[in-house]
Amino acid sequence: MVQLKRANAKPSSGSPFEPVEPTPQEWAELTWLAEEEPPSIARRAQVVLLWTRGETVHEIARRFQVHRSTVRRWIQRFAGKRIPGLTRDCGARPRCARVESNVRDAIIRIAVSSPKTVGEPFDSWSLRRLQRHVLGRGLVKHLSVEGLRQLLRGVPLPCELWQRKRTQPLVLSSEQRAILEQIIASAKPEVGRRAHIVLARANGLQEAEIAAAVAVAPSSVRYWLRRFRVHGVLGIQAPRKPPRPTRFTPEIRRKILAVASSPPADWGVPRDHWSLRSLRAALVQRAVVKNISIQHLRRILCAAGLQLAVQAFAHERPRQATA
């Protein structure tokens, strides 16, 4: 495999990749692709441009919210096949359909029929209701809501069976409005935001619009509206839930860092350097922690400034040449 030359980076004989530098013509074409092509191809060109400008695989993946392996794949595609590697399939095999055609037809038949005819107590479908029904009947072992949405794309669903019931309009008395406005003016910002949510709903705004306006999740909007409907003004003035007890105390974090900073051989691990998975296995085996995810272990190491990535993820960035 080959890899692009990074900005201000020198090739190292120990690197598993051959550095390749884009020509001026390729630079111009990459820039054009990043600006003019459809999003899928433009993103690939942007990945290559950011890599050659010095950003790490992790930074690029976080910027585009994709996995690091996706970033590495498009960098390697360009290094091996140049511009055509970004604009073509490069012989990739199509993914197998996760839902067979007969199962898909059965799901569509359910989606276009009344829920009560298949034993459900409600009158209309939603994606989550249909998902629970399909999984409960054992038609598929696993099917996400997004996968179900894609499966039903283009299917003419009966409006009377798929109309979302509108929430009841929120009507406030003059006294409630005055109290909410007073809360906004004098209460803590967090409580004032809840009052803003209630007033906005009473003024006719939808949940998604309110969520965007006050910068919270739609589920939070629904939660505080439900609290107000049940408990009134006192429902939105309730104190926050107490925080969860800290699982990884400072003492446990120090032990984790102590293990990560020492050679694996000191802990009976036959490796030259730690990887996140081997480090996690050693921590659990030595009872330093009962359990810890790879992502949280990475966050603990990054927060302490421990450069485990230089050892465990050397394949993500070329090593600097040593004198």
C-alpha cells in the first residue's frame, strides 16, 4: 500500500507506506472535485486535501463524522489509483441485501394494512411501531429504524394509516404567561430556557423549530412540555437530576495511566507496545477496572496527554524520520 506525503512530514524507512505527492494538476483537480462534484465524491477529495495539508486521520474522521478506516481507504485509493480512485467504484463488491425480497414484500404488506388487522391496538403506524411489530413477529433478527425507512422508500403508504397525530395545542392563561415571562427574566438560564420552550409551543411553534431555536434536542422539548402539561409551572422548575456517581475516580485514572505508561512486558503481555484493546484486557485482568469501553479508555489517555497513538496507531500517520 502507498500513502500520500503530508505537509512538513518526511518519509521514514520504518513506515509501511510509500509517500506520494500530488502533482499541481492533481491539486487543481482535487480542488475542483471538492467544490463542484456531488457530496459523496467531494468529501473524498476533501479528505485527500486535508491529509496532504497535515491533518491526522483522526482529525479528518472527526471532521466528517466517519470512521478512520473510511479516511484511510480514500487516501489509499488516491495513492494507488490517483483521481480515478476517488470517482469510480475501483471494483468494490456490492453489499449483499440485508433483507431478502420476500421478507421485504411481507414488511410492505404490513405497512400498507391497518395495524388492527395484524393484532396491534393502535390505529396508525410509525416507523418505531412497525419496527417493533416486525421484530416481534420474527420476520428479521435485526432492523434499525433507518434501515426500515430505506426499505419503505418509494412505497406509496396510505396517509390515513401513517398520519402522525398532532399534539394538542398548548393554551396558557394570562396568569401562566405572566409567570413564565417572569421566570425568563429572573430565573437561572436553564429554567428560563424551559419557560421559553413552553411559551414557544403556546405560540404555535413545532417541536423541531423550538429545539433549533433554543439549541436542545427535540426529546428535551417533548420532556419539558410533558412536565408542564402534568405539573404546571412547578414541573419546569424542578431541580436537575443528581449526577451519576463517578465510575472512574482520579485514583482509578492514575492506575490506568500507570499501566499505560509502563512496558506491556511488566504486566505479562507479550507485546512491544500497548494497543487500546490489549491495554483494556490487561486492566480488566488485573482488576484495575471491572469494565471500560475502548472509546472511554481513549478519552482518558487523551485527557492526560499520553501519546499512545504514536505506538498503537502508527499505521494512521507516518513516523517522523529519526536523525
